[in-house]
Amino acid sequence: MQIFVSFLIAVAAFALLMTAIGSFFTVQTAQVAVITRFNRYLRVAHAGLNWKVPFIDRVDGRMSLRVDQISLTMETKTKDNVFVTIPISVQTRVRTEKAYEAYYSLSDPRAQIQAYVEQVVLGHVPGMTLDEVFASQSSIAAAVKHELDVDMAAFGFEIVNVLVTDIIPDAKVKSAMNDINAAQREQVAAGARGEAEKILVVKKAEAEAESKALQGQGIANQRKAIIDGLRGSIEEFQKSIGDASAREVMQLVLVTQYFDTLKSIGEQGKTNTLFVSHSPGAVQNFSEQVMQAIAGAAEVGK
């Protein structure tokens, strides 16, 4: 009998020990535990080692305090009747001081947040054109965040950030937009090419004009040098031969130039066959014709 009593005492002590140990529980970092007593909310237990009354209190649930990202995809129509798909990321977390509201107010927080996002997007995007939607991604995200901050605060949730990550129009609309953009860029490129060609033509014309001017100046200087040289030759010839007239001297110079020209033609490697009269009478006739032409020009100049 004594052994049986001892056994019962040992069992009771073991049960009390297990009950005492079971009354302690831990909560992880960035997490809270909801404690209830007879299924009625009692308190919120924070990170670390906690204690509850055995058989009376229990851990009804746990909630993370980390930032949770909810990815949504919205499809709506713009003012110019273009259907677009808008991916939206909502970053939210539970307010520690409002853990009770966050745990008991909403049965499905994600669905509730999605409903609010749809309401805000459908209130903004249909009043914008497609170009305005692309230019207003940040304003759409700000509007969604403002509405969610006001509405979800009462339910114990904090909206950390709202991101509109992209604007995706219909594939045909996107292709048409790319074609329009390519055509506009091609138009700009064509204008730039035209301006470049215009500049090249103008510069080429200016270069040709300058080249012609320089060429003409060079020919004029060449002729002036020839005339000065002939004048000097005639003067020197008349000094050495006192009884030679200017006409005779000119004939001699012309004959000399005639033979120099024939020599220059003959020295050219690509010169074709050239038939000229080389008798003394032909040379005299050539010089007479040149002298007559000079005299005629002088008479016309008077």
C-alpha cells in the first residue's frame, strides 16, 4: 500500500512538473502571439520567453511583424479605350500596438487590400490616356498608398510602400506604339541626314568656288610672269642688237616659244600622235598670224 501511495505521489509530482513546464512558451523575434482565456482575447505576448496559466490560457495564434509584400495584377481601360494590365506590389506589416485589430478584424487581409487597390486604380486610370498612365506611375502608386493608409490603419495594418512596377498594354497596341516611335525617329534621322547632305553640298560648292578663284589667280599670275619675262627678254635682245625692231624680236620670241611647246608635247608619255607642219615657211606663217592677231587686238582696244 505504501508503494502504491508513493507511486501516486510521484505521478502527481511529475504531472505538476510537466504542467509548470508547459505553462512557459516562446515567441520568435519580429512576431507576436495572441493569448486567449476560455476563447476570449486576453493579451499579446511579445518576443522571448512568456508564461500562461495552465489549462486556462492558450496561444490562439501568431502574427509576423515583418514586411509582407502582396503582388496584384490589375486590368483596366484607359480614357482612349486601351486595355492595360498594371502589376502592383503592396508592402504592408502589422502594427504592434494594434495586433488585436489585425488579428480579429479581417478574415482575409490580402483580399481586403486587393479590393481597396482595385477601387483606387479603377478611380484613376479610366480618366487618363495611355500616355498619361505611363507618365503617372508614381502618382498612381501614391494615390493607392494614401487610400490604403487611411483605410487599413483602422484594421491594424501599416502600408509601408506601394509600387506600380509596370504598365502593360495589349500586344497590338504595344506594337503600334513601337511603330509610331520608330517612324518618328526615322523622320528625325532623315532630317538630320538632309541637313548633313546640305552642309556637304554647300561646303563643296564653297571649296570649288575658292578653288576656281585660286586657279584663276594662279593663271593670271602665270600670264603676268610670262609677259614680264617676254618684256625683259625683248629689252635685253634690243640692247645686244641695236638695229633689231620690236616686231623682229617678237617674232623670234614666238618662234622660240613654238619650239619649246613642241618639245613639251613630245616629252609627255601619254601624248597621242600630233601632225604639225615643221617647214621654215610654216613657222614664219604662224608667227605672222600671231603678230596680226596681236595687232588687231591692239586696234580694237583703242
